[in-house]
Amino acid sequence: MGLIKAAIQSVSGNLKDQYLEFFTCDALGTEVLVRRGAKHMKNGSNKGDADIISNGSKIAVPEGTALLLVDNGRVVDFTTEAGMYTWDTSSAPSCFGSNGFLDGVKKSCADIWTRIKAGGEAMTQQRVYFVNMTEIIDNKFGTASPLPYDDPTYRGIYIRMNGTFSFKIVNPVTFFKNLSSNVAGDYRREELMGKNGQPGQAKAEFLMYLGEALNKMGAGGEDVQYNRLQSQQVKLAKYMNDVLDEDWLQGRGMIVDKVAVMSVTPDDESRKRIQDFDDGLMFGNNPNMAAGYQIKGSVDAMKTAAGNQAGAGNAMMGLGLVGGFNGSAMNPGNQGMAFLQQQQMMQQQQQMQAAAPVAAAAGWTCTCGQGGNQGKFCANCGSPKPVEDAGWACSCGQTGNKGKFCANCGSPKPADNAGWTCTCGQTGNTGKFCSECGKPQA
């Protein structure tokens, strides 16, 4: 009785499995990586075995999706091109086979006997799988502890990074065989990358190899300064693929597509080193800024000392510090002020030296109106260069006075001495000898 029931079930199931089927899937989005194909039958009453695909069945492959044909647990064919395909490698015989109805019936009868022995169940399995080959974006990452970075400017520092990366499945067969395999429904992203706060194996590997990729971006590699890593995301993605090649591409059939760095932050000790380095570089290139920084530091220290309210002893100490700040020759503020004054004096000297040639080049102006004369005689009329007035000497010893009163004691300018006249006719002689002919005063 059981054999007759099994035979009835076997014949019924075999006939139902002869009808052609249609397989496809909707867009997989960014969460589903692999999905088993489901039959789409709008009309008819085909209720055959879900794991039996009739020869000649149609399969529609959407864009951005790979199709895998699995026969008895083994991938027998695949394609990454969108379009309509026909199943023609089924191991299950069909009454509507390509060699004619009778030949199909013979093979089907043999299959019925096999089913009878298995209690009416088919002893074969065919499945269709769709693999997502689009860019899987927004995989967040962040370093829990600082990573060492050989910065070309600041040398060995430690930085924290966070951002997102995207990946692609480029070898669907490798991905299917090594990760999802013959999944009954969907294989999702979280099974590969993990959830927030609980990174999966793939994301843990990404973070592990991130430090190795950074070594190629720093000194000795691309010489990228730490604060410019955000602008070098293409190179960073390339180096991530280099270090992940064996584990991701060869082992799982996937690659890192893009890496978006959101922030790069040095740890506290590295930040202090960077600030000290930048200050030294800035003050070394600008002495005036260095002097001003020293003066500001002294003023701030004086304010702190003067405002000390922690007792008489500390107050006296504060006053002593103020006196030291005001009078000590070794005080950084005084040194900074002296340095600044020295710089100003040097600038003034340079300006005077630059202006001297201009004044010298101006020359003297003759009474005829000719200007710019450089020699002892006018270049236009030949008149001699006028003698410059040396000024007058006061009885207090001040010389070079030009006005009516002495610049030192305020005494009035003495009356002009007309001098004496020589026999040769020269007037205004003030010495013992004539300024014209040299005769002594009579």
C-alpha cells in the first residue's frame, strides 16, 4: 500500500515538474548580498518541486546582478551580464525534452522509479542564485586606539581616523563558494561586516590592515602629511586593496572600492608636539612675531603675579616677581623688548642707508636754476658751488647754531663783524691775513 501511494506521488510530482518556469529577482539594494531566486508564475497551477527546474525555463538577470546556476550543490554556470537566459543544463529529465516527447517520457519513467524508491521525493536539486555586484556603500569604520603614522613633517605621531568605505563583489563564484554557499533565503551585509559596535570578520580585517596602508601613505611612501589624508582617498583605497588582496580578492572575491576619511585627529601628546613644531617654525621665520610672543608671555605672567591673593607671603613673592619682570635684564619680556628695539633700529638704519644714495644723487642747485649739480662748478653756467653755512659758535661752546639764539644756552647770536679791508680791495677779512692776496693786516 505504501509503495502504491509513493508511486502515485512520484508520477504526480514528476508531471508537475515538466512545466517551464520563470525566475528573476527585484533590486537587492545595499543590504542583501546573495538571494536565492524564486519562481514567478502568474498563471497556471504549477506546484512542482521548488528545487527542480525544467529544461527551457527562463531566467531574467537584472542590471548590477550576477546569476549563478547550482545543480546538485555545484555551481555549473554563471553570468554577470543582464538579460534573459534559458536553463539547459538540468539533470532532471523532462517529458518536453528537446529529443521529443517519447524520449522524454522514457527518461521521466526512470526518474519516477527513482522517486518511488525515495518515497516520492526527487533525488536531485537545482537552484538559481542572484549575487549583488553593485557598490555596497556606507560601511562605517573608526579606530578604537591611535594608529602610528610616519608623518613627513612631524615624524612619528599617533592619529585616530573615522570614515566610511564601500566594497564590491567582483568574483561572484568565489564569494558564493567561500561565504554564502547554498543559502536558503538571503545572505545579508551584516553577516559579513557585523553590526554597529560589533564588527564582523571582514570589517575587523579592514581595520587591522588600515595601519599597514597608512605606512605607505607617510614618509618614505607618498609623503602625505597627516592633515591631508582626507584629500588622498583614492590612493588610500588603492593601498587598502594591496594589503587586503589575499584575504578579500582571492579569498572572498571582493575589493575595497572607495575610502572616505571623515576626520583625522592626533592624540594629545602628538598634538602638543605638532603645536610646538609649528610655533618654532613660525617664530623662526618671523623674529618680530617671536619678540611679540615673548612680551605677551611676560605681561601675562605679571598679571598673574599681581593678582595673587593666596596670602601675604605669596603676595610678597608676587611683588618680587613683578619687580623682577620689570627690572631683570635676564627677564624674557625685557629680552623680547630689547630684541624688538634692536630689530627696529636695524630697520631704521637700513632705511637711512637706502635713502642716503638718493640724497647724494640729488646734488646742489645753482643760482642760475640748474639743479642736480654733483661737482664744484655748475654744469650750466660754471659758477662755483656755494659754501655751506657752518653756523655760528656761542660763547658756551655750542657750534653749528643756525638761528638767532644758541640751541644750548639760549644766548642771542652776536652781531656780525664786518671784518677789515685789505689794500687790494678785499673786504670782510676776519683773520690776520687777507683772504685774497695774503697780505697781513695793516
